[in-house]
Amino acid sequence: MGQPPMRWRDVERYVETVQGLLRGEVVSWDGAAVQLLHSPGLAPERPISVPFVFAADGPKGQAVARRLGSGVFSTRAPIPGFDWSVVLTLGTVLEDDESPESERVLAAAGHAGGVLLHFLHTTGQLPADEEALWLQGYAGIPAERRHLAMHHGHLVHLNEQDKPYVTGTRLAEWGLAKKAGDWVDQFRQVEQRGGTEVAFQPAGPDIRRELEAFAAAFARYRGN
């Protein structure tokens, strides 16, 4: 956190090292020989087979995924051309008569709005006037610690600085709070664009409700 992304050649070397360890090999890291040294009965016998899924939106990452992985993971749109293509899915399923401005919706999907807000900021997609107004909430935090404040509650709940800008109306506009039928349409689009799996990350005080509502929408899509 607070650092630029790893270079893909470094990710590739790291994964190759981990995979070598899982196979039971002696590998080199930072100039030293390393190996899994568990005594019998304290860990699975090597080799240990673990599927690796890479978050790889660009061509460099996808090339690494094809060489070392079993699939890919995307936080935006499906990555086509892989037998295993997972798409992270955030939000909540609205009840038939529920307003997106309800407290339940904000508690269950506000975290998703915060994540999207941060993504739009880091990729330069927020309108300049809105971005300037939003960033005023962080102005009193020292620059070297600002990224910590922005990530407080990340993927769990809204932080205080983001609350004024992540409303139920915006959650609905961003596709993060919608009825079951609209989720069915999204599942269909994911499959048509090459996705093979959705990874749902719920939040809020009633996780069971979120999981059951999302599962019911997916079952409706599958015709079950």
C-alpha cells in the first residue's frame, strides 16, 4: 500500500519461486538457498499442487498467467480466452420495493461504492470538480499517511471521508444496487464476454442475507 504495483517480471519470479518450493525443490531467493523443511506429518507431502489465478488485465500479466497459472481474475470486465476467468462482483440485491437510499443498502453496498470511487480517482476518471470537492475531506491528513486514510474500511465499509459522496443514488447509477432481474442480466453479460465465474464479496451487518439474495439471483440466471 502506498507503493507502485509490482513489475510483472518480479511477480513472475516470485510465483516461480513459490511453485518451486511447493514442488519440494531447493530454490534461490535473494542469493540464498531456501526450501520447505517440514518434518513428516507436519505438512502435506511435496509436491503440493496449488492452482494459481492471476489478476492480469494487461497483455504482460496474461502472458504470465498462461505460463504459470490456471486462470485469471478481473475486478472490472471478464478476461476472455481462458478456461477459468473470474470476475469480482460487488454490490447488493435490492428487494422489489426497496429504495437504494435505504440504510440496509448503504451498509451492504457502500463499501463497493468506496472502492469504485477510489478506482475512478486513481485512473483519472472522476470529473475534476467532483474530485477536488471529494479530496477536500482528506486535505487535513498528512500526504504520507493519506493513502492509509483512503483505504480505511476498504472492501468492508465506507470511511467518513467517502460517506458524503457514496449515496444510494450513486450506487444504483454505478450498478452496485439493483434488483435480481438486473443482476441476471449482468451474469449473462459476464458469460457472453468470456467470464466463467463470479466472485461475490458481501458486506454489511447481514452477510447471510447478502449471500442468499445473490445466490438466488444467480440460480435464477441458471434457471434453477
